[in-house]
Amino acid sequence: MASTRRRPLLAPAILAVVVTALAPLALGDRGLVPDLAARLRPPEFLHPFGTDALGRDMLARTLQGLSVSLRIGCLAATASAAIALLLALVSTLGRATDAAVSLLIDAALSLPHLVALILIAFSLGGGAEAVAVAVALTHWPRLARILRAELLGVLASDYVAASRGFGRSRLFVARAHVLPHLLPQLGVGLVLLFPHAILHEAALTFLGFGLEPTKPAIGVLLADAMRTLSAGRWWLALFPGLALLALALSFEAIGSAARRRLDPRAAR
């Protein structure tokens, strides 16, 4: 019953991600060009999310900002998943390498997450590339631990031992036995990294260590909104924050659906 109630959420989640990805193509420069005649208008028919201090439409700026977050999240999550996969593969080379990888994962997990993000982004000078690198270098440990356990479990199984006993090559074992178990975990882990990457990109930008203030990023919108929030301009913070949360939850729904599809045990 629980899984059937969650399935209708998948279509809106996919639609939200597609709309976010294609928004810049449809909007063009809308939300980027000031219109002082329409400054600080509350939500209305022509501007459902209101306008900012320069008269720019907040709906268009929110979609532009979500698209920026989506691109950075895609880059950072992919790089983080690649790091996790590489370390999981290294852990299978021997006991010494497995112990080293396990120690590295535990050390990375022990670091304060946001502090590590800020230090890396600050040391790289800020900007989109620095944010992507910071998120990629701090989000791989949990996925690496899952992939390592999956790899070690498969390699220690009886059917892999039997396959090797029949003289099968390592390439055959990897293609026939390891990849079918590893790729679903990697795919689901990659999708579930997206909301973390998107939220942390917005947090870094909000704190001033991320994207430039000239870009319509969600963190920039929220930081700008804090200056006028006490004056009653509530729409400047509410709608971008809700949109960011909706995008993160969309990826969470997609990842959960993929996990239930690929792992029958998760559907119970």
C-alpha cells in the first residue's frame, strides 16, 4: 500500500526536473533584466512570485537559479559517484588497500560536513567550479561504503568462486557477476546524491562562499532576500526556498522509486 501511494509522486518529480533543466531555454534573459517600474511588487497575476528590488520577475529568477543549481549538482554528484566507485574498486585489490580505503572513509565521515565544504570552496576561490569541487570531495564517503560492501560481498560469494574455478577470466567475472550488482547501487546512489549537492550548493552560495552575486542562484536570491525580509518582503525568500525544497524532494522521490525498482527488498 505504501509503495502504491508513492508512485503517483514520480511523474510530478520527473516533470519538475525536466522543467528546471529546460527553463533557461524558454526564459531567455527574463528575470535577468531590471525593470524599475515593477520593483518590489508582491505576488500578482503577472508576477506569481512577485518581483525583487530591481523589478525582476522572481518566478523567472527562481527557475534560472534552480537550473544553475541543477547543473552544478549534476557535475558534483557525478564526480562524487566516480570517486566512490574508484575507491570501492581499489578496496578489492587486497587487505592493505581495503583497510586504507576503510580508514579514509571513516576519516571523511568524521569531518564536519559544512565546515569541510566552506574550507574547500574558500581555498579554491569560490565560484561554480569551486562549489562543484567542494561538493564532490565531501559527498562520496557513504556511497563508497555501500559500493565497497557490495563489491566485497559479491567477490566473496560462492558463484564467483565457482566461476573462477571453471577458469573464467577476471573480465568475465566483472561483467557477468560484479557489474549487475554494482551498477544499480551506483545509479541509485548517484540520483540520491543530487538533492544533497543542490542543497549544499545553495548553502555555500548563501554564506558567500559559492556563486557570484551577479548569478541568479538560489543562494544568491535567499541572501538578497534577507536584507529586505524585515520590511515585509516575504515573497523574496519564501518562493525560492520552497522551489529549492521541491527540487530536492523530486530527486529524492526519483531515487526512492529507482531503489524500489532495482531492489525488491526495498519495496516491502
